[in-house]
Amino acid sequence: TIDLNGQADGFNTSATSVIFNWTAYDNLDKGLTCNLTIDRKVNVSNFESINGTATNVSVAGFNEGTYKWNVTCIDNATNTNISAARTFTVDLTAPVVRLETANDTWQRDGNITLSFNATDNTSKSCTLYGNFNTTWIANVTKTGIISGVLDSFVINLSNGTYQWNVQCNDTAGNSA
């Protein structure tokens, strides 16, 4: 059997290099010859995996996109075993954030709605920053952001002049 230890299925990354980890098991051989397959093409071939020991292989040069990977191992008796397949996504693009409440907007004190729109394939969370207490700090974070859908933060403010911004992060670790 072959256990895929990492990366987890559905893994997202903003790196162009990925470390693959698996453990191959055989009832007789101490070592197996394994191939790492990515998108149906053998990427690393004839890699020695010691029976029952985790094996790491690093592959560089991924472009943005979704990939499917699996491992095939062969023992000395030419018995072949193929692991389950997993997918991962390389996301090199930061979210695009557009503030929808115009600068220099005058509003009465009380609950103020600050609207924004975040666009990204894998949006995760957005944080409202502002100088609402005289210091520029993160004030509140929202999760479950839907790409391209108008969203907002409601904050209670007294009369004054304030600056604000929104920073959004995606599941690959990109932010804007």
C-alpha cells in the first residue's frame, strides 16, 4: 500500500515549489521504486522509497493552476501499487479589493456602513483597518467572503474624520 502523507487533498499554496510526502509498504522488500505522477505525467521517476518510511520529494516550477498527483511503487517482484489521487492548487494571485464607500463621504455619527468588494478564486477573510480610535489598527475580520459580491462592515463612530481600508486574504496566503 501507499499512504499519501502530504500535501492534504485540496491543499492551496502560493508557492511554486511543493513538497510531496508518502509512505510505501511492502510485505517483503526493504525498498521500493516509486514514481511521482502529476497530471498524468511521471514527474519524478525511479525514486527509492524505504519500506514503511516517509519519503519526501520536492518539485519546483509550478504555474498557477490546479494539479492532480499520485504515487506508483514497484517492488523487486514487479508488483505495482498505485496510491489514491489528490489535488492541490497553486494560487499566485492576490485578491482584488475595491472600497465601495467613497472617500470624503459625510455621515452622521452612529452606525456607519463601510462597503467593499473582494474578488478572488479562493477568498478566505477580509479585515477592516482604520484610525477609529486614533491609531491605525485592525478592527474586525469577516470570513466566508464571496468573490465579487458586495460586502460591508458596520462600525459605530462618533463625529470625526477617519481613514479606513480593507485587507483580504485567500486560502493560499495571498493578501491585498
